[in-house]
Amino acid sequence: MKQSFIKGATIASLGVIITKVLGVLYAIPFNRMIGDDGAALYGYGYSVYIMFINISVAGIPFGISKLVSNYSSLDKYKSIDKAYDIAKKLMIAVSVLVFVIMFGFANYYAEAVLRNVEVAKQVHSVGDIALGIRLVSFSLLFVPMLAFGRGFLQGFQDMTTTAKSQITEQLARVLFLLVGVYACLYLFDLGVNVAVYTALFAAFVGAVAGYFIVYKNTKKQRGTIEKKLHLDYHDVDSTKTILRKLILFSAPFILLSMIINLYTQVNTLSIVNVLTGIGYTTKEANSVLAALTVWGPKLNRLVFAFTIGFNTALLPSISSDYAKGDMVAVKMKTEKSLQLILLLVGFLSVFSSVFSKEIFTFFFATSVWGPTIFKISIFTTLFHSLMYMTSVILQATKHAYISIATMFIGWLFKLLLNEPMVHLLDRIGFEAAHGFALATMIGFFVTIVLNLILIGRFVNVKNRVLGRRFVKLVIIIGITFGLTATIKYFVPYSPEGFIAILIYLGLFGVFSLAIYLYLGFYSKLIQRALGQDIIIEIRNKIRAKIPFLK
């Protein structure tokens, strides 16, 4: 893998990771202020907002980035200029359209959420939920334009502006949210619902702040393009051609994001109804809903951030190799990418599960249902990462619509098994609420298996070789956390307080990682995943920084 690919992946990953860390850290005081019922109301509004965001912008950064990159490589600056104007008008129209739909249909969605729930058991009314949805919908007026600007700049290999805008957006959102919620609850005594509405509106504030960063750099880049227009002697592509290319590049990612969000919506629309139907109280069901759709996903996204950042650079890299017909490079990057994700996300997922109580308490304070749900739901991140990676590989090798079909098939399994899994676990004496996460993992697993079969056929990747390495990885993880869990069991210490938990997790984290790295190098899994050249480069850099290791 080239240094430019590694650098781009690193910058993209850092931007995503910092954003996700901020997104988790703010939740510590936020959760303590609004409680589980407030979190459920927040989850109703924010989950549908995320769905609309992903529908409206999911493929735009990739689509406009690929379009601009193609034109730039051919020195077609006039076509870039025209494409910018067309895409900008299109995104303004999309912004207004999704805002109107989300704002206008808020009541219908709220009624769907509360269907079959007795009025006496309802903690939130249809009006409560609808108002939250309408307030967060205002951010849709800016977010699509923000995504468009990021994609445009990424087409010129500018990953730095994307990272800066992501961090700025999240900082502005978090500051407004925390100050606003605190003021509503403790200064003006306006109640939890108003505090939650303020938190939802913070998405609009963040979007505006991020947009100004992107706007400034986009204007600068357009100025550079205008200076080169006289050097372009190519025919300018027609509006029809530009739109066709943009839609062709963007559509697969939009469809994939829609399917991913359907997984969340199945949970959001069914958790309270299904759990109250088998004996859970509405309060307990709302706590499970909050853990699965609000707090748990925040922690999951911290782990998943590595996958997002990695794939931001992986997609154009494999696409370029495939276009050149360099199938050896495509195969190599495919195998290494899958192994790296398994090594990294596998470790983080199991560690998070073993220390679910401490991690959840560290971020969100004590919770009855949070750690219990998170212990199992964190593994959806591992399956999600593998599904996402295999889908990106299929798209990079021009099999995008096949990947959409496999994801839809997986989602059908989720839809069909969601409620049956809950009832099955309830009958055999396990925690029934885990059924939702298990159904999600089954759906993801079906897609992963189908994708790997297709990748083996199209890219000639040897799935048996990957399978043997996966078995090795499972054994290594089993040994690592078998030892870790044993020590944890025989050390009768339950940390209390922010600092104590941090030190506790840090010590066990270093211990687990040391064992994991030793076994990983001993089995040569890490060398095969990274490549000997990168191992040598990392070793040399460490020795240069730490003289006594020379």
C-alpha cells in the first residue's frame, strides 16, 4: 500500500475518531442530566434524523469526489466548474426536500413508534416525539451542503478540511447541547422534554459551524480552478452527462446507507412493543431502547470509526488498481484489509464486552440495562465492520449493485428474525432483550458470507486461507481474554469513580494488548496483515524515538 494511501487513511481516521470520541464524551454528563426516559425521547428524534441524513448525503461525498478526481486527472477544469454548479443546485434541492418530508411526516412516524402501546403505559406522547423530530429536521437544510463540500474537496485529495470541519461541527454541537441542557434543567427549570428538544436542535448549530469551514476552503479551491480554466482545451461535458455520472457514482452508497438505517429503524419501531408484550415494563423497555439506539451505538461508533477512516482511502485505491487491471494489487489489498479489520475490531469488541460494565459506567454512569445490553451489542460492530468492508470491496470492483442485493437479503433476515429471536431467548431462559442484537448479527453475517463468496469469485481471494487465519485469530483472542478475564475474576476490585475506572481499564488494556500483540506476532498474523515493509518502518521509527531500543 502506498504512503499516500496510508497518509490519507490516517488523516481520515483521525477526523472520524476525534469526532466520535467527542460524541461519546459529551454523553457522560448528558445521560446523567436527562435519564433513560429523556434518552428514549432523544433516541426517537435522533434515529430518524440519522436515517434522513444518510439517505440524503450518504453517496454524495463519494460521488462528487470520484467525479472531481476523474476530471482533475484529465485536466478538465471547465467540467469541474460546471459539475460544481450542477451538484450544488442539486444538493440545495435535496436539502429542502428532505427537510419538508421529515418536518411534515413527523406525526406519522411518532404514531408508528407508539402503535400498540397502551396510552396508560406511554411515557411520551405522539406530540412529544413529533416535536423533537421537527426541531432536529432544521439541520437538514445545511448537512447535505456540508457533505457536498467535503466530497468536492476530497476529489482534490484534501482530507484535512474534511477532518477540520468534522471536529468543528461536533465541538459546536456538543457545546451548545451541554450548555443548553444544563440551562433548561438547572437554571430555568423547564423540564426534561425541553432539555431534550434543545439537545436535538444542537445538530443544526453544529451543521452551520461545520459548513463555514468547508465553504471557506471550497471558495479557495474554486479560485484555483478558475485560474486554470484557460489551460483546458477539452469539450465540456453536458449537464446530462455530469448528472448521469454523479448519480451512477453516488446511488450505490445511498442505497447501502438506507439499508443500514433500516436495521436501526426495525429496532426503534419494535423494541417497546415487543418487550412490553412479554412482560417488561414500559420503563424497562425504554431503557433497552436507549441502550440499543442511543448510548450503545455511541460506543460502537468509536470502534467502527477505524473502519470508516480506513475505507475512505481504501475505496479509491482499489478502484484505481481495478481500473488499471492490476488484480494482484486488488487481491493483496483486499486480503490485508479484511485481516486488519479482524485484528483491530476483533480485539476492541471483545475487550469492550469483557469490561462492558466499567466502560459503560465510565461514559454514562451507572445503568441497570446499559452494560447488560452493551456486553452483547458491541459484537454487532465487528459484523458491521466486516459487512461494510466486503461491500466496499465489491463496489470498488464495479459490483456495487450486487453488494446492495446481498445487504438487502441480510436485512430481510433481520426483519424476519427480530421478534422470533426475542421470544426464543425468553423461552430458553436467556435475557430476551439480546434478541434484537442477535438478529442484527445474523443479518450482517448472511451478507458477509454472500459477499465473501462473490469476492472470491471476482477477485480470486482464497477464502479458505482467510478462514484459517480467522480461526487462528479466534484462538488468539480466546487466549488473550481468557487470561484477562481470569485475572479480573481473581482480583476482587470494583472501581468506583471516573479516575479509578480509567486507571483500571488502562491497566487491563495494556495487559491485554501486550498478550495480543505477542501472540499476533508469534503466529505471524500481524506480519501478514500489515506487510513486512510496514513492520520494519514502524520498528525503525520507534527505535529512532527511543534510543535505548537501538
